[in-house]
Amino acid sequence: MSIEWIKDGEQVLAVIIPFDYNPSKTEFITPLDYKQQLGFIVYESGESITPHLHIPMNRNLIGTSEVLFIKSGKVKVDLYTKDKKLVATRTLNQGDIILLVSGGHGFRMLKDTIMLEVKQGPYIGVEEKERFNS
């Protein structure tokens, strides 16, 4: 299967990477201006990564993006514009990955589900979210 870019016009709301997407070489999916970099690093047996440290640097980001990995279960995700208009609904299964880029989102669990979430942190509480009814 292929990567799906869900958009509202030119604005990307989300990127869905199905569990069976397997690139044959290293590829970065996100453009350089995204708040999070998402890519696949592909190595052959016997290759290695030289030990290294990351140099501290300031990064200025506005907003929060999230990456969710569906470890187990089944989820429906609703994707909204920044004006809270529903654009798309997709079903995510075990092993799928979604990058939430912009707009709003909501989830409905179709099975018992465990998701791994990666985002800029730390989470500061409910005051960083605007909840709305669909």
C-alpha cells in the first residue's frame, strides 16, 4: 500500500502510513518545514550507525503535531479543518502510523487499542487543547 496525504485544499491535515509500507531505501516523508521529521531509515545487515550525540540547539516551533503508532487494536480517526469542518474519516489498524499535521482530529476505538504517541512535549494539560463537537 502507499502513503496517504489527507488535505483540505493545499493544507495537509494528516499523513497515514499503512503497516505494510516498506521502502527499499532511506526516505524522509515530511518536508523540511514540518514541526516533526518523519522518515524511514533503511540499512542492510552488517551496516551500522556510528555512535554520536546530538548537539543542543534551539528550535522555534509554533503549534503541536503528533505521530501515533497503532500498536494494537483498531481506530477510526476523524480529520477536521482548522475551522472544525470534517474532511475525512479513516480506519487505522495495528501497525499503521498517522502524522497529524494540522487541523483537528478525534478518535473512536473500534477494538481495545494501544497507541504510541510522539509529539513535542511535555503535555501541559487541558489548557493546550480546544475541544469541540463534531
